Amino acid sequence: VVTLFPDMFNAITQHGVTGKANKNNIFKLSIWNPRDFTQDNYRTVDDSPYGGGPGMVMWVDPIIACVEKIQKKIEVRHRKLKSSGKKPKSLIVIFNAGGEMFSNTTAQKVAHGYTDIIFICGRYEGIDARVKKILKAKEWSIGGYVLTGGELPAMVCVDAIARQIKGVLHDELSLEEKR
């Protein structure tokens, strides 16, 4: 998860079913802060929108640098795990109220179709549109409303996807939702 507010994710990395599964390495949730990939003393992550518009957007450079570092770590991990036979397949997601509606069916497909998911959590007026284009990111929505950032949608998606992974839930019958 790429976020300006890493501590928000303590709720799902340290508590409940997802916290226990993360601690037991059933799935691994890593949190990355784009401020760590800035070039100035102020750790600036926002700027005026490319092409104009109101407010500020999360700047393209720190996000791209952050995602590139994540992708390199994923490559190294998969090289080490090559004997597992599972071919790596990554997905990059940005949250947007107008994006594809996230559903339980999406959670099932993603849990079983991808080895790695990178969630980019926007803030301010959103994320510079070049990020989606450069990274070929999908846009997901958890509802027809606007939130102040992408952290809550990311947590919702992590929780829904994680419960689809074998071993996360104590009883597989808890996967009652089949839609």
C-alpha cells in the first residue's frame, strides 16, 4: 500500500483476522510512504494538477519512484521463490469514486489471480493522471461517494481480498458470500 498515512493501516496489520494472518505470513501487507521518495528537504508530494485545475494533486515522481522500488522487491522475492511454481502476476490499483465498482467477485478473482497487488492511496484532489497512464493502473471504487483519501477503500479491499486466501479465516464456511 502506497500512502501518506502509514499508521492508519495498523487497524488491519495489527488487529483481527487480517492482523493475525499478516503476522503469520499467510499474506504480507507492506506499507510504503511516497514521502520517502522525494528529492527536497520538505518531502513534497503534491503539486498543481498537470494541465491545470483546482487544488493540489499527489505528484507523479514520488509515486512512480515508490512503485518502481516495490516492483523491484517483488521481482527479487519471486526469484527467490521460483521453486514454488507460481508465476508472479501484479495488479496496480488507484481509488476513484468513478472507477470500477469493487465487489466480492472482484475480491475472489484478485485473490486467486494475482500474486501481488499495489494499492495507491490518493489524497488532496487525487493523484496526478499521469500515474494511472504510466503504471497502467486500474481504478476501483467502493461506492458512489468521495472520501478524503484512498486509505479506507484500500483497507476495505485488503480485508475482502484477504478473507479469500486459504488459511486467513478459521473456517472456510465463513466465505458465505458467493456473489
